Amino acid sequence: MKIYRILYGALGAALLAGAFFTGDYGLSDENIKIYEDALALQEQVDELGFEQFNLNEYKVRFYDGNVDYVVKGNDVNKEEAVFTTFVGTTYKIDGEYQVILPTVENFAEMYKLLGTAGSLAEGEVNFTEDEYGSAEHIAALWHEAAHAYQMTYYQDEILSLIEGKVSVENIEDVIVSAVDSNEDVVKLYQKQMGILNKAYITTDLSEKKAYIESYLEMETERRELLDEEACAVEDYYEAAEGTARYIESHVYRFQEGQEAFEREYTNETEYQKGSGKYYSMGMLKCCLLDELNPGWKDNYDFSVTLTELLEAL
Amino acid sequence: MTIMMNALKERIRRKELYIVVVVAVIILALFGSDAATISVEGEAVIGFQSMFRVLHVVVNVTGCLLAMILSLPTIPTEYREKRSHLVWIRGISQVKYHTQLTAANIVSSALAVTILYLTLAFYAITQGAAGYLPAMLPGLLITYMGIAIVSLLISVLSICLPSFAVGLIGSICIVAGIGHGLLDSYKNIIGGFSGTLIKWILWIFPDLNGIQGQAANVIIGDGVDVHVLLKGLLTLYIISLGLLLFRKKEA
């Protein structure tokens, strides 16, 4: 009888050891490579012109569904999760802004579950499940790093766009109630999207300027239909998210080329409810400013709206 | 061995086994024919491998339900009908008695799954994919593992808990086990208390879908995750400890 007990105990020990040693632990190599590849793009991102914007300044937290793997340089540390839900964001932890993203595996799982990237990608990432991979995750990482940069160096300036003007806690509610529910505003915005896209596509400089002028005229008309609160929120989203999308899209371009960049980022013609549309419009404005005023990012502190920069051309 | 054989004969005689098997065969026949189509994420499932994977899930779910239905009444019935006294007077220990009854549960559940697997084999032949048949044997063995987990868990719990509680836990085990991957992602989307609750449920209950997925992988020729299989075996081992630990007061 004793021998059976020993054998039974040994079997349990063997199974435990087998299960333990065959498991995957820690941050996967794919995520580490994503981080390293993202860092390797720093020089190209520097050429975009945002001063002091260095990815290696910010810790990146990859959430694997249970814990955060905090990466900076060659260090990877396992820490308690800041958010026990999938989010892509920047968050102040121990006095510094850090980037938070799900692991690429979890992001892919989320696509399978929802068919989209769900709440995480509220206007942020516009890829289908089949398209999403390392290049897209690197772009998303830079997007959130852009927010960490904004909040580290220009928090007061960027928040000045909405401070004292917005009365609700969730600013997206303003867009839903004041913009998306107003048919006239929506119609005008759709027209503006088309015009700004044409401005981006044309290579004729005078034509480009004419489109921008037309866009700005419609913008004045549209804004008359909105209250100060809604205008402030639009300006804020374009400055904060538009520039972050601009960085994300160019990081994608560095990896996948001009054609893929234009296919994935500059073809936005459908009106999106919520804040998503400002990501695209803001990005497009950044691209136009690059063409017409290449030095626009010199000393840019996010306190000036992208529309104001277009008006100043 | 006699206890097990007697229990096994009784399980096979039960009507519910045949009813569930017939229903499952009908479902498989429907999915496997042109009479019905299924879609995943809005797209019709076409092609042998995709369809086979779906049918394999159906087999696994049906097998798990069968395992619960067959295993749930076995031990309580033995005690309720006082058959246990006949065993005690022969000097047979509770551990041996419960183990043999549990073995009968597992074997009868495995038999039902084998019948369902034959339907899968038939489907493969009719689809001109007879080449997959040899790999169905190891696939079946892996599928047994998931079925055995359910049957063993139900059997062990039925030693010490009332039937309704065992049925409830068994149902949660099957739902959580089949939807393991889905729930794992879902918990991270909803977060909060619900997310934490789901996290604990997933920690407690084994990934039955993961195990059946490995079985399908073996048959189709995709890579097999040994870790999932070893975790399944470890789960079986841990639950089996309950046969040593739990006793009926009556004895």
C-alpha cells in the first residue's frame, strides 16, 4: 500500500513539474521585440519635429490580463496591474507618466472577441483583426507615448484648451450631445472631411490652399452652431489626439511604407460618432501643416489649436 | 472491478445517454450536411478543417454534458438505495468503492464520446478527408481528458455535497471550461468586480475548450500545446485526491 502512495505522490510531483516547466511565463519575446523595434524608430520620430519627445523616457507597461510587465531600456519588471482591464493610455505612476498597453497577444484576442479593438480603440486604432500585428502595436505604443510626452511637458498648456470651459467630467459626452446629435453640424462636418481629404491628396499648392480656405470658412459656419463648450472639446481632441494619431500614423509609415500609410490613415471619409473623428481630422491637419508650414512644430506647446495654425498659413 | 462493471452496465442502460447521443448525432448530421450552415463572426464556416473544428466543439460540449448527466446520480443513488451496505459487509473500503463508481462514470462518458467521434469519422469520410482518420485516435484520447475531468469532478463532489449543489458547480465548470478563452478576454474588457469574479472562476475551473482544441489540432495537424495537456492531467490528479479525502458519514 505504501508503494502505491509513493507512486501516486511521485505522479503528482511529475505532473506539477511538467506543467510548470512547459508554461510560458513573463513577457513574451514578441512584446519585447515590439518595444525594441519601437525604440529603434526614435531617430525617424525625431525628424517629425516634436522637441524632447523620446520614447525611452517613459516606462511601458504591457498588461497581460493579470499583471503589468514594466519595460524600460533592458529592464523588464513584473508589477501589479494598474488597470485590470484592457486600456491603451498614459497614466501618472510614482510621479511620472507611463504608457499602458495590453500585450499584443491580448490585443489580438480582443479583436477576436469584439471584432474590433473595442473601447481601447475609441477612434485610436483602425485596423481589422487580420491586419493587426507588430507594426500596428508599435504604432499604438508611440500613440500612447505621445500622450505621455504631452502630459509630461505640456500638461498645463493642453488642458488650458478645456479648463474652465467644460462642465462635465466625461468630455466625450459633450461631443455626443452637442455635435453628433445635431444634424446640421454633422452634415457640415462630413463636407469638411471630404474637403480636407482633397486638400491632402492634391499636389497643386494653390489648389491645396483653396481647399483649406474653403474648409476654414465652413468651420466658422459650423462653429456658430456649437456652444463654447463643444468648440473647446473639439479643439482639445484635435490637439491631443490628432497629434498623437499623426505620430502613430508616421510610425506606421516608417515601418510599412507610404502606400500602407495612405491606405490605413488618410482614407477616412465616414463620419464617426464620438471623439474618433477628431483623431483623423487632427492628423490630417498636421500633415497639411507639414506641407505648408514645415516649421509649425518648432516650440509647439499644444496651447494653440490646429485650426488656428491652419488659419495662420 | 465488479462494482465498476455493475455500475457501468447500469449507466449504459440509462435512457438519457441514448437520448443525448441521438440528439448530438442529429446536430452533427445537420452541421455536416448542406441542410444547415453556421457562421462565425458573420462569415459562413466553409472548408473541412473549419467545419471539423466546429463539430469537434459540439462533440466536446455534448460529451461534457453527458459526463455530468451520467455522473451526477451515481454515488447518491448507491447510498439512497442502500446498495452501499452490501459493499461494506464485504470489507471494501470507501475509497475503493467510490473510485470504482467514478471509474464507471468516466468509462460510460467516454463511451458516449466515442460514439460521437464515430460520427465525426463518418463526416470526415463523406467529405473525402479519410486521411484524417488515423489521427482521430490520439484526438479521441485527448478529448477523453476533458470529459474525465467533468465526470471526476462531479463524482467527487457528489460524495460530500447534495445533488443540486453538484449540478450547479458542474454546470459552472462546463460553461467556464468551454468558454474559457472567451471569458478570459471578456474579463479584461469589463474589469472591476465582475472581471475579478470571472478571473477567480477561470482560475478554479479547467480550460476544457483548450483541451478539446488540442485534440482538434492533433487531428488537423496543427501544433499541440503540451502545457495545456499537462495542466489537464494535473487537474485530473488534483480532483482525484478528493476520492481519498472525502468520505460519506453513513459508512
